[in-house]
Amino acid sequence: MSVLDLFLVAALSLVSGLAVYALLRLREMRARYAPILDVDGEVERTKRELTRLAKDREAFEAAEAKRRTDLATQYAEAKALYDHLRSEVALLEENIEDMSFGLYRPHYSFTTSDQFKGKLNDVYDQKKGMIRAGTAARCPVEWTVNNSKREGARMTKQNIKVMLRAFNGEVDAAVAKVTWNNVTRMEERIKRAFEAINASGTSSQITISPEYRDLALAELRLTHELEVKLHDEKEEQRQIRERIREEERAQREFEKAKADAEAEEARYQKALEKARADVEKAKGAELDKVNAKVGELEARLAEAHAKLQKATSMAQLTKSGNVYVISNIGSFGSETMFKIGMTRRLDPMERIYELGDASVPFDFDVHAMIYSENAPGLENAFHREFAEKRVNLVNMRKEYFNVTLGEIEAFAKSQGVEVQFTKLAEAREYRETLAVRDAKKNGQAVTTAPAEGAPLPESLFTEVAERLG
């Protein structure tokens, strides 16, 4: 083999190797850049990816929209609940405020329960009239059922009846439950029932008229104010009966005192006539003795005559009596609480003893007993003067006042009344009770209470005396 042959063989081998390398390199390049070289396939893949991303975005946006809708619904429900609770709290706060200050303002100024009953009957008649006239509830739409207006009208009438029955049931329940301390709450109950029942009729466009609601509120208020008026009239009648019993008792006392005084006067008159007859027969020392007896009988006769005159005048003066000022520190725990009342009893202390019976733990102390020919007028003057200081601002029969004895005395003087006031309340049993408690607390022997009428130890009065200055 010549050199040329060897060269050709080598050249062919080299060319073959280069061809193989080029082929391998070409395959590698094709494999590497196949996505780029396959344009149509790449476009399709890109479209598919875009479609997938668009669907994902739509699903996300739908989910986000639903989430926003749900949140808006939840917010609306929570806001409605919040507003409802706020109104409930405001109502309760208003009710508590009304209860503490008695701020329910009557809507009617009738003076008798019969007037309230008459107005209440008028309200009932107006409600019945509105129902019969078809104005209690209205429906502006003429519905048809199965292409029948008659069936539609029948359906509307039935729905109106159901709504009115539901509303009237709520009104009846509120009226049955209304009391002095929940009347404003019952008003709100009727208003809420009105709104709720009207809301339930939205689909059929039926509404209960505001005028019918106002009649329901009037029924509630009239019922409440009628009960208050009946209570007041009952209290007034009780006060009148008590006053009549007091007058009758006082009159019996006056008549008895008059009869006793007449009998006593007749007895002394007879004794005096006999003594005067004895004067004519007596002599010397016996005469002096009889004259002394005559003088004594004349004095007693004058005293009996004065008693008769007093009993007669008091029986004739139907307004004469005593205004008393009393206190009860042990029972009421206050040294500035006084009862200012009036009695026509011949012995006014009997009335004080009655007031201090088993209803209170300790007896009353009398600070003043003021006689007046117009005792009711004087009593009313005291009550008007201290009206703002009444302990009970609702029941005027409770004649207790938070005032000082100095204020009472000053007003009495301004009325031209001259009377001696006892400033220090004895409160005997109360102070004895305190002493017994202190003794028990200190482990000391407890002795029996002093006999009736015995003076109290000065130590029991020290604290109050220092306070009064």
C-alpha cells in the first residue's frame, strides 16, 4: 500500500468521524431546541396553559366574590343584631330611668275611672269599626289566583285576617301584662310586633295601618292609667273611710265627755244647793266648815261647767282637733324623719298610742301637740310647706317628712302658732335596747328594764344631746 493509499484511508476515517460527530451534535441540538423548533406545538401548549390560568382566575374570583358576599351578609346580620340589642339596651335603660324617677307621663287627664272606661270603650269601638271598614289593614295590589280575581281577593282577605289576629294577640298579651313598672316596655313590644308582622306581609304587600297601631297603643295606655286611677280612688276611699271613722270616734268621745260633764255639773250643782241650805242652819265653827265646802263645790262646779263648755264647743266645731309632730328613731333610724298628722280625738294621745302598736318595734315620741279650731287646714299647711321633703312622694297618706324640728317649729311660728316643742326624743325603749346590746357585747350582766316612769340614765341621752348642740 502506497503512501497515497494510507493518506486516503486516514482521510476517509477522519471524514467519517467528523460526520458521526456532526450527526450526534445535530441530534443533541435538535433535542435541546425541539420546543423552539416545534412552534405549533409550543403555541398549543401555551394556549392550554393560558386556558388553565384563566379558569383558575375565574374560580378564584368567584370564590372571592362569594366570600365578600358572605362577609357582607354576616356583617348585615351582625349589624342588625347589634342595632336590635342597642335598642333593647336603650329601652331597658329608659325603663330603669323611668322606674327610678317615675317618668311615665300619662296621656289622658281624666279625673274619674268612669271617664277612662268610657274612653276605653270608644277605642274598642274604633278598632272594630276599622276592621269592618277594611281600613285596619290594606293591600294596594289586586291579586289573582288561578286567573281568578275573586280567589285572589279571598286570599288577601284571609291573609289580612291572619295578620290582624297575630297583631291583636300581641296587643292583648301586652295589655294583660302591663303594670306600673313595665308600661314603656309593653309599648315597645306593640311597636315591634307591628313592624315584624308588617314585614311578614311584604310578599303579599299587606300592611296593618299606623292608625290601627295607634289605637292599640291607646288601649294599652288607657288600661294602665285606668288601673292607676282605680288604685288612687281605692286609696282615696280608704282615706275617707278612715277619716269618717276618726270623726265618728271623736264625736262619740265628745258626746260622752259632754254627758259626763253634764252629769258631773248636775251632781256638783245638787251638792252645792245642799251645802248652801246647810249654811243657813250652821253656826260658829260648823258655819266656817260649811262655807269652805261651799267654796270647794263652787270651784268644782265651775270646773265641770268649763269641761261641759269645752266638750260642747268641740262637738260643734267639726274641724277642731290637734296637729301632732312625732318621731320614731328606733323604727326609722333617723332623727330628722317626722310624722305630721291630725286627730280630733278628745284625748289625742290615744291616736299616738294606736300609731305605735305592733306595726312598729318602738313607740312614737311626741315633739309637739298643736290645738287648732281648723286642724285639717293647719295640717294641710304643714304638708304643703314640706311637700318636697316627703319620704313617700307617691302615697300622700304617708305623712312622713325628712325635715328638722327647727324647720317645723319655724313654720309653726309663721302660722301664728305658739307651742312648746320637745326637741330631744326620749326613745326610751330604743335607748334601753341599745344599752342592753352594749352590755351583752361587753359580757356584762343584763338587768331588767327600769319600771315604767322611772328616769332613764343620763348616759343614754349624751350622744343625742351633743348632736343637738
